[in-house]
Amino acid sequence: MKHNVSRIFAGLAVALSVCNINVYAQDAVQDSSQVPPKNWFVLDHSSDDYEGVSAEKAYNTVLKNKKSKTVTVAVIDSGVDIDHEDLQGKIWINEDEIAGNGIDDDKNGYVDDRYGWNFIGGKDGNVEEDTYELTRIYNDLKAKYGDVEAKKVKKKNKDEYEYWLKVKKNFEADYEKAEQQYEFYATFHKNLMRYNTLLKLYLDVEKVSMEDLRSLTTNDSTILAARNMVGIILQNVGDEADFEQLDKELAEAEEHFGNQVNFAFNTEFNPRTIVGDDYSDPYEKGYGNSDVKGHDPSHGTHVSGIIAANRDNDLGIKGIANDVKIMVVRAVPDGDERDKDVANAIIYAVDNGAQIINMSFGKSYSPQKEAVDKAVKYAESKGVLLVHAAGNSSKDLDKSNNFPTRKFKDSKETATNWLEIGASAWDDDANFVGSFSNYGKHSVDIFAPGVDIYSTTPDNTYSSFDGTSMAAPATTGVAALLMSYYPELTVDQVKDILTKSAIRFDGLKVTKPGDESLVDFKSLSIYGGEVNAYEAVKLAESMTSK
């Protein structure tokens, strides 16, 4: 059983006021008690009654007797488990490179890049955790202005000093919030497990129920505290609550916020020395190593499965695109990716034949945006589609940033090969838009399935994740499907088809992420719809048959 952590914790601020801290729910957790079928994201709104991308319907109708052509999709992410059972035959192989011989056989500047490349590794290992970009900027500016009084700042540095004050305020506020979250999850996790065990012993039962708690009478303050805390869980989840699963989920939350405190906001932490590059040069090439898995490829493996999990076996799931090769480009640590690595990852993918690049990552600051912009323009010039996750902060991207972006720095120009994707759920009701999803009438193109998405995870396992990180590959999968069956289409045509064929849901009112008001679904994105493979291939068929 998968529990909804944000819903469980909604009432904890009062029940656990003894902790004297605020409760913050994790990003990318949708508030809904329903459980859809594991393959809902490929199902159809009319025939299956789930608002998936209608991939199965597309294959069973329009594409039934058509031939496909292999499409290469680069996944810039945390790494991918290339040995996963459901990704066999779906991983891109650099046929001109001999693995493990220590020679750059194809002369592309990267030694032994048989399956892709890792830009956050070096000869002695890999970056695992990293700081946030905010932390790095804070450190740089603190060294320059930390002890400087405002009245002593030179006129030419006034703007940068004002920026420093803003960064300082944001860093200190975010760090404090992370500390509170970590303290809360660590305390709650420890106490919940202890109290559940204590109640089972006290009541002499194998599993505590609400009826047990209602009939419990005692003056023991510890037992009463245990009853209150376990009661919160049972009230929100019911007697079927799986405390072993809750233990796992709470441990993950504790680790997540612990990593924020210990690494992401740690001003003394700098893992970049592992890479061994000249970090001051944003245009440096050739650094990194060939380890495309990394230490924890969970995120990248999940993303890859949504796009390309084998559709012809009886294992796990069926990915959206049936004729795809995943090029693995590792550039995303546990923390914020660095602009230099993102830029080089895009260039590597383009130079090695990727037709689509999936980018399920983002951050609020981009100090070397010029380097990323240059890479995006290069991909644009080569006709490569870039699909980017909108982010999980419940924010309006018309008013806030989630880098990288299609907008070029200090310019009115935008990349024409870019799609920004928000996350949707399986039912066309008020909860259709992921409560965590960023949105934007002028910034997000369309939505795609991103709530409770079941896909591949390392070591031949499968898990359900929430996030725009899942919505982006759902869109990438449909784009790859179009390119595979209609290879004559240009990137502009593919983008046009995806946006024009998106399901509009006329009149649908949805809960606006972040403020809970009801708004028209169409108002949350540029094209006002959800990506749909069936409608997309129908439109592609009509365009190419003329």
C-alpha cells in the first residue's frame, strides 16, 4: 500500500503541537485517496475512463499496421539502471565505442561512452549529493559582501549588493524551513514507530485498529500520546494502514530533508573536486566518466521506463513508445544540477544523435545561463526537441523561475524546440491537476500524466512516483511515437501536433495548485490541454497522407 504523506500530515500541526514546529508536506505528493490502475497513464479517457495519453488506443487503431523507425531519446537525469529487465533492448549503444578499453574509439572526446556519459563523475568516483544553486550563490556573494556595510558599497556594485541581500534572505529562510522539516520527520518517524509497537504490546494485538483506540482508557500519559499519534494515521488512512510501508516512506522523507540540511544547504560542502574539471570554465568539454548508472539511478530509471519500457514482454509495465533507444546522460545529483553540466549534457546528446532530450529537473537560479542558452540554441539548430518538467512547487511560472527555460537571457527570443510540461491526474474532476505542479498561462505548454505513475526502478523493481518529472517523459514518449511512425515530420511539426491535438476538457474547473481556488483548466497552460497519443497520431496521419 502506498500512503499519501501530505494527506496524513494535514492535521498533524495541531495533534503534534508538542513538537513546537511547523509541518511542511513534501513536494510532488498528490492529495487523493483514490488508487488508479498501474497502467492508467497509457489508457484512454473515453474507452477506459482514465485520462491517460491514450497510447494503447493509438497502437490498436491508427498504428496497427504501420511500421516504425527507431528514435533515440536522451534522458538527462540522475542515471539509469541499464540492466533493468524491462529496459533490455531499449538502451542506446554507441556502436563505434568499445566499452572498457580506455580509448576514445570514436574520437568524440569521451572515453568508453558506450551507453552515454556521466558529467558529474571523475576518475575517482561520482558526485552523489550536491548543494543547491542558492547555496553556491550565497557562498560566492558572502565572500564578497558578507562583512560589508551598505554605506560602504561602491556605486557600481549597488545592484549586486541588493541581489546579495535578497539571496541571503532566501537562503536563511529556506535553510530554516529545511531544518524544521527534518526535525519534524525525524521526530515523528521515531515516535510513530515506537508508539505503534507500544500500543500493540499494551493492547496485546497484532494490529491496532480505531476500535481498539476508542475503547482504550488509561491515565498513562505515554499511552495517551501513543493513542493520539497512531489515531491520526488511522483516521486518515483507515485500519488498513500499513505501518511497515509508513516506516519506509517516513524514512525516505527523513532522508530527503536530512540531505537538504547536511548537503544541499551546507555552505561547507563541495563535492565538485571529485569531477576534477576547471569549474570556472563553463564551456570546458571532455570531463566526467562513463558510469551512467551512478549511485542512485531511481529517478532516471523511472523516467526511462515511462518512455520506453519494453511493450513486448510480460514484465512490469509498457512504456509509451515501442521503438526507442534511451541515451543515458547523467548530470543531476541529489541537489541542484549545475549549468555547466546541463549545457554539456545537451550538446553531448545532440552530437551523438538524440532526436528528443528529456529534462526532468529544474532549479530556481541559473548563474551560468548563457552556457545553457548556447546549448539550447545548438539543439534548436539541429532540430532536436527539448521536453522539460515544469517543476513541483505549485507556482505560476509566469511569475517565478524553474531553470532551464526556453527564454534566452537578456533577450526577447525563446527556443522554438521547447515544451514545458505540467502534471495531471487520472480523473477529469477538480483534482485533475497535480496539487504540486507548477503552471503558467504563458510558460507551461500542456499537461501530461504525472500523478501516481508506476514505472521501472533499479534492480528490476517497480514503483509509483508523482511529479512533473513523470509528466515530461509521458510527453517525450508521445513525441517519440510520432517521430517513430512519421519520421518525415520536423521538430516544429511534432511540437505543433502535440499541442494542437491535446485534449481540452472544455469547462473543466480544477483546483489551482498552491491556493486551492477553482479555475478553468485551460487557464493553467498555453494550449490548455493534456497530451494525447491517439489524437496526435490521427493528426499526423492526416498531415502526412496529403
